[in-house]
Amino acid sequence: MNQDNNDFNLRVIPALLDEMLFWNRQLDEHARLIRSGVDLGEDNVFREADQYVVMYDQLLTQLQSTELNANPSMVIYLLNRTRMLAAGLREFKIKVAQGIAECRIKAMIPADLVDHIRRELDFFIGNLNAVTNGPIPTWEDLGLDHIQQNVSLVPRMLLGEIENRIVCQVSLEEMLFWTHISGDHANLLASYFKPNIQAQFTQETSQFGAEFDRLHQQTFQLRNQRGNLAGIMQSAAELNQCWLNYLLELGRLLASCRIPGQGINLWPALVTHIYREQEYFQSVLMILLPKAQMENC
């Protein structure tokens, strides 16, 4: 969507930049994940993923300019550039996920993982569009439920401004999205550890996955009724902090080759990638939790 400076709400620029700086880095790594995760003979998929890596590297270089806050026209340009790249990457992810699921594309990454990173992309673009009059993803798009209701997305830097009953709706949807994403993260890591020698790590990450899945189910049960959402959010904040601590230590073990067996069957950078997203979730919880408690969500 193209806008001129007269139509652009300057108040949301910091929030847009926060989302774009964080999520475009994640999307860059999504493209790298696909590039590294397909079979050696999948030249077309490799090349297309590599093209996205190059384009996202260029976009991130522009986003990291120190002059952006004082240059709304550049922010608008980068917003439109972000949307254009994301639209293409979204279709690419859908194509790759379908190809892997139907055995037309050979890969070591599962189709479910590619769909997972597609949902993250939809969440990001939805946050941008929520404050720039763009299309909003549905519950089905984000994997919250099989309904076409739009999600009440808010960039995290603007979450502090919401009030009254919208707090409960936003909190519910953020919890549904992030507990699902977090469960995926933990269960994904559990599948990559070496048998026997790293069985302890498999058990520990599987337990985190089960706990996030449990919180997701508890939250899901509240979608059509009142309940103790704030209490579930408190549990999520405590669990996620433990998960962050675990990921930090796992990253240190991998970086220093001190994990049993001296290696793992996944990219160490993926642990850092997941850590950043869990930090994002924690920041959202820290903003929304006191509001949810005040509103008796």
C-alpha cells in the first residue's frame, strides 16, 4: 500500500520500525533455513531462497540507518518494500511446504516447519497492517482456529495504549498465537537431538513443548467464554522465562562444543533464532499481563 507523508501517522513510526527491524531479520533467517534445508539437487528452491536472503540483507541494511526516525518518507518506502518482499516470500513458503508435503520437493525440513514460519510472517505483516490500513489475517491464517474472524493485532510498542475490553481480546489472541508457536519451537528442537547421548535434552525440550501445548489448550477453551486468562498468562510468563534460560544455556553449550557428542543435528543459529522470538513473546506478556489482571480477563 502506497501512502504519502500527509496521510502517514507519524506517531506509529517507532512501532513500525520496531516490528520491521525484528521481523525482517527473522524472515531473512527463514529464507536461509529453507536454503539450507532442501536436498542438494533442489537447485530451483535453493536459488529462490538465496535471492530472498540477498534482498532481505539489503533491506536490513537500510532499516538499520540511524536517520529513519527523522525521515518518514524513507519509512514509508521501507514499509512498502517490506510488504512486497513478504508477499513473495509468503507464496514461496506455501509452495515449498506443499511441495515437501507432496514429496515433490526433497528436504530435511518438514512441511510443518515451513508452515510455522509462514504463520510468523502473517503475524508480522498483520501487525504492520493493523496501523496502516492494510488487510488483517484471520484466525485461520495464524492457526488460532478454523474461523475467518480477523485477528485484533497490535504492534508490541503500541500494546501499552490499549484499554478496556479490547485488552482481553488482544491478550487471548496473542496467547493463542504464541503458545502455539512456542510449543512448535520446543517440539522441533526435541526432534533434532541425537539418540541416547543427548536423550536428556530430548526429554527436557519435549517437556517444555508439552507445557506450552497445555497452556495453549487452556487458552483455547476461553475463546467463547470468560475465565482466568490472566492466570494462564502468568503461568505462560513463568514458563517462558524458564524456556528462555534453557535456550540461553543450550546456545552456550553448542557454541563451546560442550554438549554431549559435541554437536547437534540442527543449526546452532536456529536456537538463537528461537530465543529471539521467545524474547518477543515475553515482552508482549510483560505489557499485557498487568492490563489483563486489571480488566479481570
